[in-house]
Amino acid sequence: MYTGTTSKPVNTEKMQRAIFVLETLSDANSKQVLETIKGHRSTTFFELMIYTGINSEELEVLLDKLCDTGAIIQEEVGWHSRFSVDEKRLSALAACAKALARGARF
């Protein structure tokens, strides 16, 4: 977590949001879920449990976080939800992460 000081005012809410997004997307289970959804175009919660082997409680929390980042989209289909990757949003997030890693300023 960022604890340094700066001479410029920092919007801590945006900083915390950026850290949340980066931590969520860099998690090994998040990567596994994203790759699984990409490979199947869209999946249900139950299918993700089977494909990834992640328990239901952990998967539920992880999907909530991924939905909050905008990396995946949850659609209600009948009596269950289907999850798909928002490729455009995920590409934008990856570009921002790469820029941050290079030390770019926004």
C-alpha cells in the first residue's frame, strides 16, 4: 500500500482504487478465472468452479472483485448468471498497468 509523501496533492480514493484493481488483476486465481472465461467465451458460476477448482466462497468474492474492476461482465440469463470478459476494459487496464510499470505520468 502507498505510504509515501508527495509535494503534489494526491486523490487517495483514486489511488486506493488503482491499487485494488492492480492487486485483483495480479492475483493468480484472478488470472486463472480470466483465462478460463476467455477460453469459453462465457461461463456460469458452476462451470467456473469445475474448470478452476476454486471453492464457491472464494470464487464468489473473486468474481465480485473482478466485476468491480470492470474486467468481467455479469449477465443474468434465466435463473443463473453468465460471466464474460470485457476485452476492451481489460486491454485498457493492462495498458495502464504497463504505463505505471514504466513510470509514466497520467
